[in-house]
Amino acid sequence: MPKRRLQVLGVVTLAVLLALAAGSTASSQESEEPEFDASASHVVLDMSDPDYDRKVEELLERSDDFTIELIPPGGDRPTPPGHERRARDRAEARGDRPVDPPKCPYLPRVARAAAARAFLGCDPNDGSVRQGPPVDVGQGRPPGRATSDALPDALLEALGANGAERASQANPITVEDNDGNVVVHLPDGLLKPLPKAAAAEIDRDLLLTVFSLETVKTVQFTIGGDCLEYAYMTGGDICAVVSMDALNEMLG
């Protein structure tokens, strides 16, 4: 290759590398002499190496793509990009105090039993879950009938804690239970008086109330038979069937 081309390459590359070296920290540790590999995709060359010219000529015979990192005479390898920032971040992280988990998680674990209990929130002082009294489902009833009798009262209690109006006798909350797969039908207008900011919390409260009944495997909510209307009223956009397994995953 012509000598002029080698000189131009050396001047341009040297100017770039000198600028990088000038910006590197003075505390950089002295690097060992890099091992020369003419076939590597990234080659490091020390310009004070007596074999520097020969190594450059050898590299210029290659026809593939590769990069060259030049170390100026008497200089160190430039500090890798982001090295100082990462070191500073690690030092700051070591000084951080651990963050205590919230006493009231958004989805707390609730006790499950043969009787439904309304979820009434969490005590911010000690983190304990507040539940209403057990709603007796009676003895000797078919499981489906027991669920349809117990859950409406527990759900009304949970909604009452959020300021919802009670369903009228003419338009009550109804529950379908197919071997633990439950569909809860809320009457029209029951959630309309509630503030939109509380929509997600209402969905959570109803969900945890239903799953307080140990026989429930899955649950879906509707408003007047329309699951999409319930989703819109509680901040969602799809009809969802929530299983106990999925809830356990969310609870971690």
C-alpha cells in the first residue's frame, strides 16, 4: 500500500485516539501490553511498539471489516465508555438504605374459608387485612346454591366500604356457580356513583371478596350481564376471567 495512505491513516486515527486519551481519567490503571491478533475483529495497537509498522501493514492486507484501537506512545488505553458512571453508580448503591416494603400491598393475601368475607382494605398501622364477618352459607345446600347465597351479601359489604349504593331487591347482585367457576352479575347503576379514581380498588376489593370463598376457582364480573361494561367501569378494556392460580402469581 502507498506510504502516503499509511501516513494519512495514522494521522487521522492518532488525532481521534489522542482526544479520547485526553478525556480519560488520570486514575486509569496502566494496561498490560495488548496481545496482537491480526485476525481479530477489534485490534489494539501500541504505537510505541517497535513492530508497529509491520503490524499495520499486516492488518491492511485484510479484506474483511475490523476496528483498530491505537494507544498513543507513552499513554494508557482510553477508559471504556461509561466506566466512570458505572463505578459511581455502584458506589452510590452501596450507600443506599434498603427500602422497606409497604405495610399495605395493593394485593394482600386474604384468608380463604367455607364462608365468604368482604375485603375491607388494610390497616395502615400494622398492615393487617380487614375482612367483614363470615357470611354463613348454611349446611346441606348444594355448592352452587351456597355460593349464590353467600357472595352477594359479602360483595355488597365490600362495595359499601367504597360508597356504592346498595342493590335494590328488584335488581340484586346475582351469582352463577359452575363447579367453582363463578360469574358475578352486578346490577346496572351500582358502580356509577363511585369516583373513577377508585375503580381499580373496587375491582380489587370485589376480586378478593369472591376469592375469600375457598370453593371458588375462577371469577368473571359483569354489569347487567355485560362483562365489557364492567371492564370499562373499573379501568379495563377486555372481558377477564381471573383464576386463583393467576391471583397467586400476582401475589407473588
